[in-house]
Amino acid sequence: MPGRVAGKVAFITGAARGQGRSHAIRLAEEGADIIAVDVCQDIPGVPYPGATEADLAQTAKAVEALDRRIVTAQADVRDYAGLKAALDDGVAQLGRLDIVSANAGIGTSPHLAAEMAEDTWRDMIDINLTGVWHTAKAAIPHLRAAHGGALILTSSAAGLMAYPNIAHYVSAKHGVVGLMRTLALELAPDMIRVNSIHPTQVDTPMIQNEATYRLFRPDLDHPTRADFEPASQQMNALPIPWVDPVDISNAVLFLASDEARYITGVALPVDAGCLIK
Amino acid sequence: MTGRVQGKVAFITGAARGQGRSHAIRLAEEGADIIAVDICRDYPTVGYGLATEADLAQTVKDVEALDRRIIAAQADVRDAAALKRVVDDAVAQLGHLDIVCANAGICTVQAWDEVTPDVWRDTLDTNLTGVWNTMVAAAPHLIAAGGGSIICTSSTAGIKGLPFLAPYVAAKHGVVGIARTMANELAQHKIRVNTVHPTGVNTPMVEGLGGLDPLINRDPNLGPIFMNTLPVQSVEARDISNAVLFLASDEAQYVTGLEFTVDAGNTIR
């Protein structure tokens, strides 16, 4: 049985670990070749370590173990020229582009909007919003050349609902929805579909760190994963604290596949119902 | 390779033809057994012919050709007691229930001042109360199964105020309300509730509509409301079934409370 995205090529940002690596593996399992980029460095002010070159190499290994091709590159979504060069090179090697997962993003420590440092605000918007635009901008010519495709932008439950203490994150992720809707209108004549995904907490390094624990448990000095768990579950309607990266990947896969050929402009929550509570 | 809903049982209303039959086939292709109901009778208020017993028999044949079991019954979603009897009996035979497609619906076209009390009542009774009756009949079985997925068929008319379809729009908006409430109430049982919102689907119901163009000609400003963003006039029943399959499968195990448009971008214009 051919895979659900057999013969397609997918470009994934933030692909060294977490959701990005999971998307690469899930799409490869269903027959796609992968162009994987990641900045592979720490971001100053971000309260957990960034992915590493070893992480990106591990993604490559995992995809190759599925007998799919993968081209990897270190690239920063803030650097349009560098990102474009990496993608153009990947497409030159793999022949085409059909699927884009604009996934790269950073988390944050809690800051009140009124007291947030300029750098904290700017880095967030540059990576989580402008980085998504750069990704789309670099990819659109290739999708047009393929006569269609699917752009999947990773937003967040915080892209549809506000949460205190993370104004920059909420603003960037809401901005992704506006970008998604505009791109869906502009690219429809080319049969390029654009949708966004809105996860609740996902069990990855971006969430599983003390800064997030403190955001959810300001009552404790050194909250742990176990302290975070009930607070996180309280957000969701379904009785679970968080979802796994593969749950997001399954939604990406569906939107990327031809089964969703007429689905565009959708903000798809994979959120255990946190938005309807 | 096992199917994406292997071993599950799906209850589908309005299953004799159109989207309902397509859902039955798509879910059966991926390993589900089917409980299929349809009224198989015309409505005096609906200007096109509804499905027949022969149509329902064809759905049975199609599912059986895929080597899946199917139990079919004539039932009216407006009759809560009858619906419950059918579901209880079929679940007793097939063993459990995991997936519900509240799909049965009717649609008529008319300007607001041409909506008769009978049209209003039949549309609301079928498209809104019928969805409620379907959920109420099915939910106890999903709770008994330790979880499940309910997919309610709404419409772009469940999101936008499409002109000349007032009772249909009211019912389809109402479906979203029921789905959101039930998503909250049933979450503790690991039951997910989502809605799908098709644009025009190439089925007998939409073919049967007609009559829209003369109404739009009275006020051409209203024409673009019906247009899609992607360069397609309508979608196929199977496109909706693929979304239903995703929501029904464990791949969507944490997706609930979603209004899932399969609308070629109709609602973002």
C-alpha cells in the first residue's frame, strides 16, 4: 500500500527535535522525502537549551532508517537569505516541494507585558511570526512550480485565545493565524492550501522545563513536571495533561495529504478541548 | 496493514446515499463495521426526492463488498425512541459502538418570507433535533466503550448567514452549539465531539436544491457568499468522508470541539 504522502517532498523548520522531528518521521513513514532545517543553537533569553547539530543528525538518521531521503541544513528562520538558500538547495537535490511545515518556534519565561524587555518581545516576534512568513516566502515559488501544495503553520492554542504573562507568544501565534488566512486567499488560485495547527501543551523540551513549570505553578519555588501535570490537565477538556508530538504530526499528515485536497483556511486545534472550556 | 479505524463500529444517520453512504464506505474500507439508518421516505416540504429503501440496500451491498459487517434499518432521526431501539439492537449484535456520524439532513431554498411553518419545523426537527436524538441514543454506548468520536455534519451554513436558507442556517448553527456543549460534557468519558462544515457537495441533496439563482438575481450582492476560495465549484462526498475518517480515528485522539471546514476556503473569503 503506498503511503499517504508517497512521492511528495516536505520542508520542515525546527526539525532537529520535538514536534519538527516527529513531523519528519511521520511524513517519511507515509512516503515523503524531507528537507529539515534547524538553527541548532541556544537563543539568548530562552529558558531552555536549543536543539543541537547532533539532534538534527538524529532526525536524519531516523528518516533514513525509513528508507526515505533527507537533506538537512543549519538555518535560522530569522535569516531569510540563509533559509532560502537551504531550501533551494534541498529542492535542487530532491527535485520538488509539496509540503511545508513552518514549525520552528521558541517558548518563554513568564513576563508581564507592561514590564517585558524589548529584546524578549523582538526575539519572539522575529522567530515565531516573521520566521513563519520567511518560511512561506521561501517555499511559495517551489510550491507554485509543483502546481499546488500544502502549507501547515504551527500556531498554538495561544493563537486563538489569550493567556496572561506571555503577551509576545500570544501575539506571535495570533499573528500566524492572520498570516495563514491571508496566504490561503492569495495562494488558492495556485491550488496551494494553507492551514494552521493549534496544539495544547505538547510533551517536548519547549514545554517541559522549569520556566513553563513556573508559569503554571507560580505558587511554588521549584515546580517539577509532577507539579505541572495537574495544572496542565486543568486547561484541557479531555482528562490528559498534554499530548505527544505524534498527535500533532498526525494532524499535519492529514492536512498535507491529498485527503485534505479541499481543506484550506482551517485553524485546526489539537488541543484536548482546551479552547472550548 | 490494519485499517485506520480497524475493529471499530460506526453509527451513521442518513446513510442510504450521498455523504452518509460515502462515510459508510470510507470507514468500512479502513476496517469499521457499520450501523446505517435512513428514513427512506420523502418529505412533503422537500422538493427533491429523498433516499429510498433500494438506496439503503445499495449501501449495505457496498459495505459487505468490503468484507465488513453492516446492520441497516429504516429510522427517522426525529423519532428518538425508534432511533434508540435501532442503535441498542445493532450494538447488541455488533458488540460495541465507537464512532457516530450525525449526518442526516434536509435542505430547502426560499426567501425568508417564503419559509412556511412546516418547512421551518421539518428542517429544525431533522437537522438540529435529529442530531440531538442521534447523540442521546449513541452516547451511553460510547461511554460503555470507554470513549469514542462523535462527528456532526454541519455546513458552511453553520458558520455564515447564507441567504435564502434561513431554517437550514439556523439548524446548522445550532449543531455547532450542541457539539461544543457535548464536547465539554462528554470529555470526562474520553468522548470527542467535532463538527464538519462542507461547502457544496456533489450529492442528490445539493443537486435537488436548484432555485438559488433566481433568488440571487434579486440581489446580486449576495452571490459571492456562495463562492469558494479554491478554484472548485463543489467537492465530492469522499472529501468529507476523509475528514470524518480522520476525526473518527485514533490519529485525532486529542481533537475535540473543532469546527472542521471542508469548504475549499468558502468561509475565509
